[in-house]
Amino acid sequence: MDILVVLESKNGSLHRMSREAIVGAQSIAAENGLSISALAIGIDTDQIASSVSGMNLDEVLVANHNLLSTYSADGFAECVKQVIEKENPSLVFVGHTYQTRDYFPKVSARIDKPFIPDVVSLMKEGDFFVFTKTVYNGKLGSKVVSNDSECTLISFQAAAFSEENIESGSASTRSFDIELESSQVRTSSEAPIQEEVSGIDLSSADLIVSVGRGIEKENNLQIVKDLASAINGELASSRPVVDAGWLPSSHQVGSSGQSVSPNLYIALGISGAIQHVVGMKGSKNIIAINKDADAPIFEIADYGVVGNILEIVPKLTEAING
Amino acid sequence: MKIGVLIKQVPGAESALPINDNETGIQEDQASFLMNESDSYALEEAQKIIESRGNGEVVAISLGPDRVQKIIREALAKGADRGIHLQTDAKGLADPLTLAKQFAKALESEQFDLIFSGLQSDDSGMGQTGIILGELLNMSTASLVVGTELSENTLKVKRELEAGWSQWVTLTLPASISIQSGLNQPRYPSLKGIMGAKKKELKILSESEFYIDGKKQSIQKVFVPKTNKKTEMIEGEPDTIVARLVDVLKNEVKVL
Ligand SMILES: Cc1cc2nc3c(=O)[nH]c(=O)nc-3n(C[C@H](O)[C@H](O)[C@H](O)COP(=O)(O)OP(=O)(O)OC[C@H]3O[C@@H](n4cnc5c(N)ncnc54)[C@H](O)[C@@H]3O)c2cc1C
Ligand SMILES: Nc1ncnc2c1ncn2[C@@H]1O[C@H](COP(=O)(O)O)[C@@H](O)[C@H]1O
């Protein structure tokens, strides 16, 4: 086995980022003559295995065990460890999901192999793969190499690969026996809960005025609210504004908040960190105002202004209100 | 109850990030450093737990060059009981597996009941160090923690899941958890705290006491990302900018 893609179930179906990880594997497999296996662990394995059986993979491994029927970091880390030790893949791919954030570092520790997280692309240079990831909160990129010749763990950032490019084929299924005892699982979890989603539904909003930490203090929020009402838009924010208690969490856009795709998204004092951008990059038009010309938000904006929101926003509102 | 908190000093959000000559990192002497954001939430959570129990200690731990003593002092001024500085002049973004091994070597004898770390560092963004450390010290672990409830032999944590979901997970002790921002409001140091911090213990470990050889992954090159999107940059005096923005809203995006 050359590449192992570890699959994740989300509400009974295959997580979108698992599909993207498969595309990542397929993108290098043919060219380099590598085989790809996928691994379904514990939860909804029948559905997961059948959802990948029509893809161009060499094999699907299914690991069932009563201790794996709900997620635990200990159980899942032990399972992936045992598969790696038995099957010897040289690359292990997953999506950079909240679940893999929780247990993949443990796999890395248990097998003493490097885990390069949140990778956006990969390239072969000579005999090595070079992985690109962002550092400094998205402000810089870095090229990273593994120094371990046997096995390297990789997680891919959302949208690193496009699931539309998935190659179809057919894959056989094999079950894999896991040895696990209850004493090895040191956690127990309750059913997931959803925070009350009172307040606003931003997902259907057409116009969004969104504010970030650049607003500096709670008192300044009024200028953003005024702009929102001048254009009849909804008010949204990045996470730090919610963390500070300045707006309720129902306003938060991003990976841990709402996903929006309005006709217009105005980003005010928002740097454009990936966890924010995943929630709004589907917007049809993006206007960004930020005092830092190098802020990553300008990479996805249609219109950009390098300037001070405290100065420009009130003027803009005034001009609109005429 | 003894809680170790890992705090990292990273370039602040407003810091310049000029790339160094061999393109392996930034020119540190031109960066301005702060305590990593999620680490300050981790520190606050540890302090709240110890304060509500009325006994125990919070130990602030940082690895890096001498400049990191600034954030250890800051933690002490906010009320942490003592500090440990793992002193090294190693440059660049660390390999989390080797880094965690160094922490494990240096901290094993402390026998912490709990280790708190930030969810991820704002510079390397590995999201691993605290979890690997927990694994190496045989502790149970959880990441993305947005709430804690400590009882005698267990720690119950609320873990953030995707898109507004979360889940309570009960961990056996000892445990190492990584903290997500927003679960509390980190305090500012008081004047009394700042004065008192000078008298608190700050233990300095030299590199030979925790050194681990090797690097499991390395950075070949750091670069400024290029963008493909054509962004119209609107320039000029504020009035000119505003006039063009109104024009865009009216005639291009057509929302006015
Ligand atoms: C697992 C995980 C989940 C996350 N989920 C989310 C999420 O759902 N949503 C989210 O938003 N974040 C989320 N984050 C946090 C995210 O990584 C960033 O930290 C956050 O998006 C930054 O918010 P910001 O842009 O408002 O603040 P900063 O990054 O601090 O940026 C502030 C910006 O304001 C600019 N600025 C300052 N003053 C002015 C001024 N006067 N005029 C104009 N510009 C100014 C600065 O140049 C800077 O670019 C998550 C992080 C993690 C690790
Ligand atoms: N050099 C360091 N000194 C202290 N704590 C660190 C250091 N590096 C990482 N950490 C801790 O580990 C967390 C995760 O870092 P990372 O794995 O780099 O994303 C940080 O938020 C800190 O709590």
C-alpha cells in the first residue's frame, strides 16, 4: 500500500473533505505509480465503504469494532496506528477536519512519524514530495518536506482539491481487524449539540456587512451598523468580535459559524484567515477595506481599499444616505 | 491540582513579517511579539479553575529565546504561580513532534494533573503540540475545547465541532487539552500583579536539559503567497475612494 486515505463520516455520508483527500491521492498516484487504499472506521462503515466503491481506488479497508462505533480520539488513533503498522503506507491522507485535528496528532505521536497539517498543495521535486501550507495566519506560505522516508501523515485544507475531479473506477472491500480494549479509550462523549441558532439566518442574506477585529472597540460598532442599515444589509462578523462579546455568536461567519453566499459581502477590518474565508468565499462580490495592504482578504476580494475603516465607513454611509 | 500552561510568543497580528535572506523564515528582529491568542485563553481557563478550587498552582511554560520571558512575566503578572523557560536559540518554525518531545523531557518530572495549550500557534499553525505532549506523557487528550468542568477524577470538556455544533467529552486525569478562543475573557494584569510578578519563580532550563536531536519535518522555504484573482484596488483620498465605492454599489454590484 502506498497511499492510505482515512475517511470520515459526517451524518452518515462521506465527509466532503474525505472526497477531496481522495482527489489529492489520485492526482499523484497515476503519475508516480502509487496505489491508493481508503479506510472506513467504525461509524456508518457500510455507507462510507459503498460511497467510495465506485471510485478509482485499489482497495477499501473497513475497520469495525464495538469500541469504534462512536468517535473517540484514543480509539480512532489506535485504529489508524494499527492499520499503518500492518500495511506500511508511505503517505496517509485526511481532510483537515475538526475530527482529524483532534486525533491525528496522536497517531503521529504513537508511530513517531511526522504530521504535516492543513496542506494546500503538493508537488514532486526529485524523489521527494514538497507540501505547501500557510503560516503566520495565512500571511505567508511555506514549503515543507518530511524527513521520514517511511511514512508521513498529511491533512488537506478545505478545497485544496476539487471533488469534481474525482476519478471513478471500482474498489474491492476488505475488513481489517483491530485489537482494542476498553481501557485504551480514556474518554466518553455525549451526543453532539447545536448551539441555539436564535437571531439571524445569514445563509439566505443577499447583502452582508461584516466586521472584524479591526473595529478596535465595541463602541465603534455603530458605524458598521449604520452602513448595514444604509444598504439594507445584514450585520455579520469574524470570530474575535464574537469572542469579545461584542456581537452574539449567530453573527459569526466562518468554519465554526455560518456559511454565507450573498450577492455582496463587505469585509471591514477582517484579515481573511482561512477559517473566516471558508464561510464567505462563495459570495458573488466581495469588497474589503483593511489598513494592511498585505492582508490575505485582498486575495479573494473583487474590490479592495487599503485604508482605515473608522474613517472610510462613516463617509461611505453618509454618501449613500445622501 | 497542578496545571501547566504552554504559552508561545508569536508575531502579533500587526507585526511586520519580512522574509529572511535564506528564505527559511522571517527576520525576527523586525517582528513585534505577543502571547499567542489561544494561549491567553488557555491561561485564563487554568487560572479560573485553580481560583474556584481555592488551591493548586498554574505554571506558565514557554520555549524559545530569551525574549519569551516577557510573556512568562506577563502570565505571572496575571496571576500564574511560577514560570518555566525552556531556553533555546533554535530559529524558525519548529517541528511539532520534536518540540513536544522536548517539552515531555523537560516537564515529565512536574507530574502535571492538567496541561493546557492553545489550539494552534498563530505562526506555525500546526495545531498539534499540546496533544502530542499529552500522548507522550500518557495523558488523555482533547482539542478545540470551548468549556471545562473539573471534578475530582475527571475533566469534562466541551469540544467545538463544525458549523456551530459542539459535544461534551469526559476525560480521565491526567489530561492535556488544547483551548479554542472565546471560552472566557482573558484578564489584564493589575499593577499589583505586575509588581508581584518580579518575586515569583522563573526557572530557566538550558537546552542541554531538554534537547532532542533531529527534525521530523522541515521548512524549505517561506514565501509571500501570490494571488490569481484580479482585485481592483481603489486608491486615492478618502473622498475619491468613497465616490468610487458608491459607484460600484450603484452600477456594478447594483445594490443601491
Ligand atoms: C478551528 C478554528 C475555527 C475558527 N473559526 C472561525 C470562524 O468561524 N470565523 C472566523 O472569523 N474566524 C474563525 N477562526 C479564527 C480565525 O483563524 C482568525 O483568527 C479570525 O478570523 C481573525 O479575525 P479578524 O480578521 O477579525 O481579526 P485579525 O486577524 O486580528 O485581523 C484584523 C484586521 O483588521 C485590520 N485593521 C485593524 N485596524 C483597522 C482599521 N482601523 N481599519 C481597517 N483595517 C484595520 C488589520 O490590518 C487586520 O487585517 C477560527 C480559528 C480556528 C483555529
Ligand atoms: N515554543 C513554544 N512555547 C510554548 N508553547 C508552545 C510552543 N510551541 C507551541 N506551543 C503550544 O502549543 C500550542 C499549539 O502550537 P502548534 O502545534 O504550533 O499549533 C500553542 O498554542 C502553545 O500553547
